[in-house]
Amino acid sequence: MAIEIPSSLVEFILLGPTDDRRQLQDSPILGDVWIAFATQPDACLDLLITPCMTLPAGQVAAAIEERLDRLAQRPTGADDPNIAYLQGIVATRLYFEELLRVVIPITKWWDDKRIKDERGEPIGHELLRYGPETEGGENTRRAVQTALQDAKRQFARNAPTAAVDNGQPRGELTPLDRYVVLAGLILWARGQTTSAKRTVRTPTEKVEEVLTKATVAAVAERLGALFQKISEDVKHKDVPSNPVAWQVSLNRTATPALIKSIPAVKADAARFLFKVDCSAITWAVIDSGIDGRHPAFVNCKSGEPRIKKCFDFRNFRKIVSLSNSRKEIRERNLKELLELNGLLIKQPGAGKKLDEALENDLGALAQDAKGRASIHWDLVEQFVEIDPKTKPDTYHGTHVAGILAASKDAAEKDVPAGKNTDIADGMCPNINLWDFRVLGPTMKDTEFAIIAVLQYIRYINDRDNYFSIHGANLSLSIPHDVRNFACGSTPICTECERLGNSGVIVVAAAGNHGYKSFETKEGAYEGYAAFSITDPGNADGVITVGATHRNWPHTYGVSFFSSRGPTGDGRLKPDLVAPGERIRAPLPNGLWGDLDGTSMAAPHVSGAAAMLLSRYSELIGQPLRVKRILCETATDLGRERTFQGHGMLDVLRAFQSI
């Protein structure tokens, strides 16, 4: 196992000592990527690459694929890079050295470091001054020596065996020095094996091991080899080198973030008094999947299922991968795609399409990517649409959908006489659902998959020229790293804003990070955490929902686990709160049960928004107006605004305000 470089050492080298630290680093490699590669130096990581502002993502994807093919030699048996793109984002799996050689030289940041003569012609590069030649090698050794000495001084009291060479003068490090040194340290760690006998070690022990084993000569040697390769790469004039990429972040993973809760928000009263009928409204549940066999999701009168469509986007990368231009990879991906449970094109009675034709469709999608064309969603659909009755891998999506859409009358028809099931209606017992599956046991590719779903919903509404989908519920949580993106401007937040601007209401869970464990020098302690709203709840136009007690909200207030605001840039979040403790709703296999979390609070608000649209059709396509109505009519619980937002959801008052 490779040596692990802990985040404290990464931040020290990249940003400087704590008493004189830069708060931001200016390289295109964002902080979460540095830390992930430092933790796993020999890993192939899933990355998201943002194109330069005016360039299509397909152009960036094609440039990365060509550079990877021409410049880098992948180890035998290595993961496929699986390059894929959506509007405004490219996903790929790369090793650290590939990132440095393939992606960084086509970033705007790299282009800005070029040294030019009076006529503006490039004559050199600032980074190549660290090359293996005499002067460059000396620059590298000086930077590495200074960084390691400073680190030993900083961590000496925590890592007593990491000797400090006080005989060497202390120098200043430029931001570029720090970038180079950290890159070299990660490359060095990739070839090292930890000598630790215990699998669980403190960060201090990990720092001690790195500073004890890392030598100036060893790190400088790795950097010399890297810059020698980059210098050779630059000579390939036929390889794309124009600045097309802006920055690199991790493809982050998302985590899943009734009988008394519905009366608590007065949804039952509003439904009765205003004769609310949501049968013409359709909501997307972007989650782990809904059990379409559960009787609670059947139309009570007609017996028809209310889950109208179901899509599994967890393998989306294999569909739009540029690697599908190669026959052997295309055949392998097709085989895996056709193994998807419930795939509609494999169902009896479905129109059969030969494997050869499907393989050609994958190839066509890859060629579209190379040609910088937009995604042909009609070709994608056949690989992701599944039978709504396909059992999901986890229970979370079924429970979330049940809070929004469960029908008590339909469910009771399937219950043996005399059996006490303790079941109830959801917010909208006759609403229609589209089931989008993005969460699963492995949690791989989730941010990219969620962005794909959000773009697909926009495509569906544009294609049909009316709102086939009126709103979307995202009961999921992706922690936001403040050093990577401006709060509310991460790729998933940006895509939620686009969807909202198209007229679709987007509701998201605030997250369950309101109470956390913290590690300090004195040990661990637990406490409440402000500024803990997660993505996509940080998006300004999204309705972000915190949690409260299911039926005694005034007494117990905001749930201890519910993420607190404000956002990292000072905006009020959450927008409001709704019941999120011990909420009863359907579970797979016809069962019912209680779950907790802001994941359970969000569908209450989705249901309230859907009820407003069904009663007042003029609100369709006006998500900001719906958000304003729900927030302005919420009930003040007498808690801090950063805890409760505008207060607790009050559906009846929202109806009465119009």
C-alpha cells in the first residue's frame, strides 16, 4: 500500500503555514483533487473537468482523449479512462501523472504561464524552468528542500522523529514552487510502501512517516522525470495543445440525505378544503429508485401504475464514453449495459433491436462527442429506460417517493383484512412520478449521473414543448468544499439553476451535517455545525429543506442533525423546514417503515409545490414564485433563521395567501 499524505500536510505545502496562509490556490487542480491523490497516490480517480467558458465540452473531451492516446502509456490492466461529456462538463478517470501531462497543459492556467517575447510569441514556459537541466534541477531541489524543511519545523512538535535540518537557510516559496513540490511529493509517494503495521493511524503519525522518508533527492528525481516527459510532449505539434480546459475537480459522490407528518404541515386540510387533484402533475424523484410493485403507487380508481417512466442513469458514463469509438471497449460496455436489470428493450413484447444496431448507436454517440455535437438523448434513452417494476437496490428512493405520493386507499386494497398497517396518504396521493435512479451501493459517478438526469429533464420538456415534468426532488447530499467552487456554483448547483430557469421546480434536502464529530489536538468532540448546507441545496434557486419534528415542531424545533446555514457566501439557507424525524412511508416489498433525515423533509415541500401547481395552473413554469409563496407563508418556530429558514412548511396558509 502506497504511503498516504494526510490533508494537513497537503494544505501546508500548497497554501503555506497556518499563521501566514493563502486561503486559495490558483492552480486549476482544485483542493479536493490534491487531497484525493495525496491520500491515494497510485489510484485512478474519477474527475470532472470544466471547459473554458466559450468552448463546448465535446471539444475538451476529444482533446483529452487524443492527448491520452498519444502521450500516456497506461499500465496493463488499468481502468478505462471512460471519457464522457455533458453540457458544460467532462468526466474522465485519470492517474495523477496523466492529469499533469494530459490535462494541465491544455488549461488556461498553463497557457498563462507561457513566457513570450516582445511580439507575443512563446519562447518558454515558467513550469519548464523546473526541468532536469542544471538550472531547472537546482530550482526544483531548492523548492523541495525549503518545503520539506518548513514542514518539519511546522510539524516537529507533533512528529518528533522527523528531524529538522536547522543548518539550511529558510527560503520563500512562490505559489508555483508549492504546486511543483506537492506534485513531486505525490509522485514520490506513489512508489513508496508504508511501513506502518497498524491500519488505523492518526494524521500526526502519517505526517511523521512522510517527513521521515521523503528526501530532497528522491522527490526532485521524480519531478525531473516528469518535466522531461512534459518537455518531450510539447514537441508533438500534432497533439492538441490549445487552452480548452479551465479547472479540475472530483466527481463527487452523493449520499441519501408520514402518518402524523402530513397533518403537521396541514396538507390534508388544504387537500380537502381546496379540492386538490394532482393527477395532472408529474414529479421526478432523483434518488436510488422506487419500488413500482408497491401498491401505494397505484392509481386507486383505475388500478394503473402512477410511476410513468423509470430510468437508471448509474451506467450513464458507459453510454456516452468517447472510448466507445474503439470496438473492443464498445462491445464490453454494451455487454454490461444489456445486463442492467429491467432494461426495457429486453422485456417481452418490446421492440427488439439487434446487438449490432445497439453497438452502432454507442459508436454514433462517441462520434458525436468527437464531432462536438450535443448528446442525442433519443439514442441514450434505450440504454437507461427500465421497467418501473424493477426492484431498486436500496430502500431510500421508495420511502422518499412515498412521502410525496403514497395512496392509502390503494395500499389498503392489498392489505389482509384486520391487519394493522398504520399507513397513510402521502402529500399527493394521485400525483404521477418519473423515477430516476442515480444512487446505489457503490456511489460511483453520482455527481456526473445527477447532472445528466437534470439535463435530460430539460430535454424532455423541450422536446414535448410542454411540462412533461413539473418538478424534481433531490433527497441527496454532496458536501461542498469552499476552496473549490464559490458556494452555489458547483457543477450540480449550476445545473439545478438551469433546470429552474427552464421552469421546473427543484427541491433539495439541506443535508444531515448539523451535528458532527471534530478532531482536535486535544481529541475528538461533538457539536453543532454552522455553514453545513450541502449541494445542491446551496443553489440559490433551489428550495432547500431542513428537518424538524414530525408533529411537535414548536416544542422540539429544528432536528439536531439538520444542516445549518447560512451558506458559505452568506445567503439564508435552509429556505424552510418540514417534518424529517421518524417519518412513516412505503418501503420496498410492500412494506412500510420509519426513517429520519432531511431526505424525508424535502418530499413534503415537493408535495406542497405540486399541490399549488395543480390548484393554480398559472404557477406552472414559475418556480421562483412558488418558492416565494411557500417561504412567505411558513410558520415561524421561534428559532434562529439559520436553523429554520423562513419557518415550517404550512400548506394551508400557502393556499390561503393566493
